[in-house]
Amino acid sequence: MQQTRFPVYFIPHGGGPWPFMDFPKNDEGKGPWDELGDFLRGLDAEIGRRPKAVLVVSGHWETEPVPTLSTAAQPPMLFDYYNFPPHTYELSYPAPNSLELAARARQLLSNAGIDSAEDPARGFDHGVFIPFMLIYPKADVPITMISLKNTLDVESHVAIGKALEPLRDEDVLIIASGMSYHNMRKFRSAEPDHVAEAIRFDDWLTEAVETPDPDARAEKLALWPDNPDARACHVPDHDHLVPLFVAAGAAGADRGTRILRTTFLGKPYSAFRFG
């Protein structure tokens, strides 16, 4: 029997334009981002079939006071990273938008009592174009973006995900793009204390995501600020964690599973699949 419902993913998008940079190799000939690159390049095969469109929520887009859908027919590039080589500002990812999906997402949000807005100028930020240049390198799958609310709270973002869950039965793939670890100051540090706090938080986050009951899962995720390592792993804010809350809402009753755990200088970051 052919599967009709698409899974939901939370994927790490890495640091800046990393797939298009040269990094030192270790003794095994591996670079620090190679495992993430292999994971993203293999995601199309992991999913098993192409969606008619993708809805992406990126940790790089926040709006006030409501979630916003991108409605540019051909989204431009938004190079929201800094001090990288000139060639990384010449990248192009000409995937089209799906205005049908944007309208449908707004309808579902409205049905759930959630106000929304449109942005006809929003371009692909690097939380979108960087991973999708590896996932769908031919830019042949339409991509619609939805913003985070700048409240960055758990409850309303889980509710947004719940409202959008029906899209999974309508040939739409929902992907949340962020990072389970996002402390740029410590990211380049291999200090044992920094590694230990990152490991503990990733273990806790995985346990929360893999909680079978969706209500209990949401309750555990809502307690993330109480984790003693949480604030050390998300500095200066937790915008890269919030897409996970949307994914958890869109998962419905589907349990989460960690499908990637890799490291940067010893500090783990993870990807999750629901369904």
C-alpha cells in the first residue's frame, strides 16, 4: 500500500554557506560538515517520493505579530550571512514558490483561529537555500516559506504546526530548518565543558522529541528553558530551536525519531523525523 502522508522533518542547516567552503580535513580525510552534507544529499531518497511542494519554516525568519507566508512567485536570494568569500554571495537557487500552497496554509491557519499575513518580497534565506541546494539541487520542487512569530514561544508554534498538519495528506512536505545547538561563540570551541553541556542538552532534546504522546511531547518541549544547559546551547536567542516546535505540532500523533546526530568540534546537533 502506497504511503499517502508525508513525514515532517527538523533538519540542521549548518553554519553559513558551509557546503561551498573549503574546510581542513581530519586524519580520515573528512571535513567538519561532511556528515551533514551526506545526510542532506540523501534526504530525497530517504523520503522516497517527491512532494508537489515544500513548506519550510526557517529559524532565520521572524515576523510580528503573526506568522507570514512568502508569496513571491520566484523568491530572490537573501544572503543573510556575513564576512564570507565573495563567491558565496553569487549562489543561486531558482526554485519557484507555490502560491497555491501559501493560500492553503493561510486557510488552514484561519480555520484554527490563527491570523496570518503575506510577504510578496521575501527571498530564500540561508536556512532555506543552503540545505535545499543539497536536497533538491535542480531547484525543481516549489518551496513556500512560513515565518516564525517573534514571540518564539513553544505553545503558539506548536499550534501553528497543528493547524498545518493536514498539508501532509495533500502531497506537501513540511520541513523545519534550524539547529538543535546554536551558540556561535562556543561552536568553534572544543573545551570539555562546552562539549559536555551540548551533549547533555541534545540528549534531553532527543528524549523530549521521541516522547510517544503528542501532548506530553509538547509539554516537555515547553520546559526547555528549565534545562540547565539550554541557555548555554542557544545564544543569544533560541530562534534556531523554534522550528522544531512547529514540526512537533505538525507531527500530530506521529512519534519523533532522531535520524542524524553529528558533531562540530565534539558538540552534537541532530535531525529529527516525525512519521
